[in-house]
Amino acid sequence: MPFMFPRNQSWFGMIALAILLCAIAGCGGPSRDIVGKWRASDAGTMVWEFSKNGSVLIGSTQGRYILDRNRVKIETPFATSLYQVEFWGDRMILREPKASKLEFTRIK
């Protein structure tokens, strides 16, 4: 027998269930995918490290990042950049609008 809400609580229960499902779906999203160390494929030894707290270390330059769905904004003392971000397993691709792409491999 399926789970049933009492008639007067059905809307509340459905709304609560919808919120719970949305929260669960967001837990495994891209924000977790970006955390860690990434080696840029075209720059040889350049490593980008994204932390859970929103900080990023690009080589020796410190900055902040904001990840929103498939976009990441990176702010450093020298520049602010906005990228489209894609993840393919241990690979990450950052694309600037109307510019080339940056490819990275996760460092384990």
C-alpha cells in the first residue's frame, strides 16, 4: 500500500517532499565536482585548486570562485573571469564566451 497523507495535510506533505527531493538532487551537483586540484593540460605544471569554502588557488595566485550550475566566476586580484564549465569524469573544461577553452585533469 502506498504512503498516503491525511486529506488536510496532503498539500503540506507534497510541498515538503518536493523541497526534500530538490535538496537531495542539489547535493551531488557541480559544486562538489569542482572541489580539488586540477592540472591545466596546456600549461604543463599549472595547478588550480578549488576549496569547499569558495577559495581558489591558481598557481600561487589566490582568489574566490562562485559556481552556479554550469558557470563559474573566478575573481583574483588581477582579473575576474566567467566560464562555462563541463565535467567529464576526471576532466574539466572551462570555456570563456567567444574565446578558447581551458582543459584540466583532476589530480588524485
